[in-house]
Amino acid sequence: GAPVTGEKYAIVIGISDYPGTASDLQYCDDDAMDMVAALEGYGFSGNIITLTDGAATRTAIIEAIRYVAGQAEADDEVVFFFSGHGGRGKADDFDKEAIDECIWSHDGSSFVPIWDGELAVEFSAYETNRIVFIFDSCYAGGMTDLKGTGRIVAMATTENTLSAEYTALENGEFTYYMIDQGMIYCLADKYDSTAGVPDVTIEESWDYAKL
């Protein structure tokens, strides 16, 4: 696409420590910090909202989306990254899907979903059509409600499959290959590359992670 001429904003979420202990993950907070490091290399410094573990409540996530909606203008670029549990179910979330997908947030004591239709409604308020969504979560392939002109949705799984974490990588598998290797180490940089300049596109990093 054309170079970004406006500001760059990001909302980065990683939840490893969910309420209780039975459903805790290992590396989603690490995924989030790696995403922040990658974005800082691509000019997002100062405009990144990072929410991890206990700070990543449903309320905080929705407020972050609405805050950036009030800041981002037509020529700006926005990245929304989530690493954590994903789920499926039936929800009255403003769309017509029989089965909906969600990202699992919390309220400090209980799991709380944010449904795909809810996210679509929140992001419909954005003036810019330069938005990248990245989901390293189970059933992420169902987040197609977020697609639109100028919007890219990069998903770790199909709508019927599970994501994976690997101790040897200390990351979610998708984040490790797409963000760490693909973007930070520029291993996905196949076209129009400039030595020493981080210019990997989302399409390049997605293709690299998919291999």
C-alpha cells in the first residue's frame, strides 16, 4: 500500500494470567511485549497502548479502542494485536452469524468475552481505513467481521482450530514466526527491502508465518 503519511497508533493486548489458575497461559504477555518492540521499530513509539494480564480487562480494552478512535484520522494507521484465549459461542453481538468468535478478556475475577460483532461495531467508528488486526488465539479465523476496505486481519488459526504455545520459543507459535522472526529479524523481507531498514509488510510476515 501507499506509505503512511499520518500518525501511527497501536493497541497491544497479551493475557497469560487469567482469573484463577486453571486457564493460565505462558507466553501471551511475552507475545505482547515482542509486538511492542516490533512496532517501536516501525515508528509507533509514543502511540502504543499496552494491556497485559490484570490490566487487560474488558473495560480497559474497549476504552482503549474508543480512545484511539477519537485520535486516529483518515491518513493514520492503526494496529490491534491480541494474544490470549479465544472462544466460540452464540452471542447477540450485532451480526447475523449463528456461531460467533470472541477474545477472552476478564473483569478481574471472571472471564469476559469481547465478541467479533462487538469489535466490528467499535472499529466502525474509525475514520481511517488503514487498520491491521492480528490475533494469536484459538478460533481466530472467525474474526472476519473485521474485514473491510483497507483493513487486514491476520489470524493464527482457522475458525475451527486451536493456537499453540511453545516453551522452546517462549512465544505463541504464530507470534514467534510472524512478529519475532518475520518483522523484528526481518526474515520475511522478500520484496523492496532496504538493508538495515525495518520495512517488512504485514503480507510478507503473514506469508512467512504460514510456511
